[in-house]
Amino acid sequence: MNDETMPRSAPQLLELLEPLSRHGVDFVLIGGMAGIAQGSAYPSYDVDVAYSRSHANVERLVKALGEIGVRLRGAPEDLPFQLDARAIENGANFTFITPYGDFDVLADIAGISSYEQLRADSSEKSVAGLDVRVASIDHLIAMKRASNRTKDKLMLEEYIVLADEQQRAAR
Amino acid sequence: MNASTELTPGRLLRDARRRRRVSQARLAARAGTTQSAISRIERDRVSPSVETLRELLYLLGEDLALGSEERDTGIDRTLNRERLALSPEERLEQGLEFADFVLRTRREMEGSKAAA
């Protein structure tokens, strides 16, 4: 994210996640917000979720995204985008703008072998008053490790420290 | 770390071999390999496994001592400890407030720059 793409305010978690929960979408919170939920001190300016690619789940996801009012981020205004299961199944990762902040919906995630593994190691936490599955600190580390961005390398260092701190706190 | 002083497997082996005054050819003979294979390791053209390095050092009369220590990452752990004392819900509330603070401050700074 550079100066031109910095949002004006932090995303509204409840408005983005509640429709997913209500429609029973199988998803896991990842990215910077998941890092914060795990104890990271780095700010995050968007919301990232990973989702299951099963057809039934994609159908539920489409309903939720429709309610949120997503639009493709960085795409020309006149680029047609029909939000339906076919469109989601033809792609994998979608970066959206919404009235509630930037929202990334991802299925193909560098550093993660499968959604099933990501979900299996995630834990349910209360997020904006909702019970939401949050990626494990180990998977957040794997995702940061797979990224080459400077920002992610800094966060990788913090996540490794954070995992150590969590371990110490659990003793 | 300075490349010329960085401790690599090759440098470790070469230093030990020279300290023991053993030629590459003799070490190769002891190890049942070729002099060129020893040379490639010492020049860091290939990276030996820990077990291979341990065996070569053993053949020189030395033991490989591996160690590790906590890395100084520069991360302020007190910030993370403060957050770990909160619930995930509270962490996110604080995180969102902080993100808003950062964004507001950036806008104010850009505004004062533009005014000047």
C-alpha cells in the first residue's frame, strides 16, 4: 500500500465480517487484522480473509459480498464485473473496495498449502462481537515468509517474536 | 555481517584443516572422496549437510559445536506483551483506533505541507 492508496480511515470490521458470518461463509481471518488479534503492534488498513472453495461456500460468499457492496479495487470504473459464483470460481484472489474499507478475499495464499490446513490450525476468537476463525500465528509467519515485501519482512520478525511471547505467556 | 568475516561451512572446514595442517588431498582420502570435492566445500561452491561437515571435522580430530541464541530483532516486546494482556476483541479495537490515528495524522501533515 503506498501513499496514493492509503485509505482515509480504518476498515469497519463488523460491517465486513457480519454478512459473512450471517450467511455461514466458511472463512478464516488472515493478514494484518489477524496479526493484531494475535497480539501484533503493527497497524493494518484493510481486512483479508481466506475462504473455502467449495461450491456451496462460494454461493454463500457471493450473497455476503453482494450485501457488502464490493467493487473491484484498481479496476477501471467501466470494467464489467458480474459478482456470481462463476466469477469467483474462475478466479481465486479478489481485492475489493467497499463502503467499509478495503477487503481482500483470497483462496490462493502464498505460504499456505491448503485452506483446510489453514482452517484446521486457526482458532475461534471474538472479533467485533462475532465469533470468527483467526489464522494461527504459525500460518501468519508462513504467509509473511512467503512474501518479499519489506513491510512483510519487518512483520515477519515481529510475528516470530510474538509467537515466542505467546509461548512464554502460555508457560 | 561482513562477507569477508562471515563464518561459512567452507571457512569453518578450511580453518580447521589448516589448523590441523592436513592437506585437502589427505582429508579427501580420509573421507573417501576427492580433493576437488573438499575444495568445492571450502570455497562454498556447495553447502555440505551438517552431518557431512561433522564427519569431515571428526576426521580432522575436531568436533562440530552448533549453537543458537535469541536474535536481536529490534522488536519492542513490551508492545506485544501489552496487547497479549488484552482480549483479541480489545486488541482489534486498539488496532483500528491506532490505524485511524496514523491516517488522521498523515492527512494533517499533508494538509500543513500543502498550506506552507
